[in-house]
Amino acid sequence: MAIQHTHKTSSFLSKKFPIMLVCDGVESPSNIGSLFRICDAFGVSEIIFCNSDLNIKSPRLQKTARSTQNRVAYSNSSDIIETIVELNKNDFTTVALEITDSSISLEKLFLEKDQKIALIIGNEQQGVSEKVLQLVEKTTHIEMYGENSSMNVVQATSIALHSIINKLYIY
């Protein structure tokens, strides 16, 4: 019979990868809390919140984050353009997660082993802004098979981080 593990008894190794998550106007406290939790789970080095009204004391954020906001490095930026330019200067490959006329399916996205990645995700309603899409090096999307053309920002981020980490650092 299988016995469920707790946080203290799991055998997962703690790792940090050279991945930054850049949030372009993500607003929902529950989404922000969930992003902290996902970034902790996937070993993301830092979250950069751009154009967000980040309230780290929000009860909803704290409930969904489950204390991961205390373990994942994060910063606030009022200028996402400046943030992307700086990441490009520091040898990060900037990748926007957005469906566009030129985006590449996540499965076909080519990335060099062990490179530094800045994954840019967008606002819950508008997605990644046009001005950011003009600056990034790559744009990728998740292949979907239903009639809906979008999914929750946290779910999409989870899928993208899992794929990117497995491509670059695991296999």
C-alpha cells in the first residue's frame, strides 16, 4: 500500500534553475500566490512582477502561496521594457508565453542546454502586452485542442516551466 508523503518526508531534491518569471501585469492575488507556489515547486530563481499592484500581505495571496512567498525571491518593477532590456543584456533568453501569428508550439521550441531563461507571462485578461512581444527573442504557445484559445495564467505557466526545465536542465 502506498503511503502519502508530506513536505518533510518527500525525497525531492531542492534545486534552483537560472529561470526568471516575468509577470506582465498579473493582478489576481490568488494567481500571484499560486505563481509563488509553482515557482517554488519548479526551482525558479526569481519572480519579477511588472505593472502589478503587489500586496504580499493579501490574505488570498498568502492562502494560495502557502508560505512560498517567503522562499522564492521576487521583485517589483514599474517598467517592464527596462526589465526585459536588462535581462537581454545579462544573457537571458527572453521567451513570451502567448499565442501569436508567429509563436512556436512549446513542444517545438528550441532552447540551448543550460541557458538562462526569462519566461514572460501576461495579464489574466489581455495576456502579454504588444510592446513586450516586440522585445522578446522568442514567443511560444501551448498547443490546445478544444475550442477555447486560452487557459488560466498559472496553469499555462506550470506547463511551460515543466517543459522548459525538462528540456534544458533535466534530460
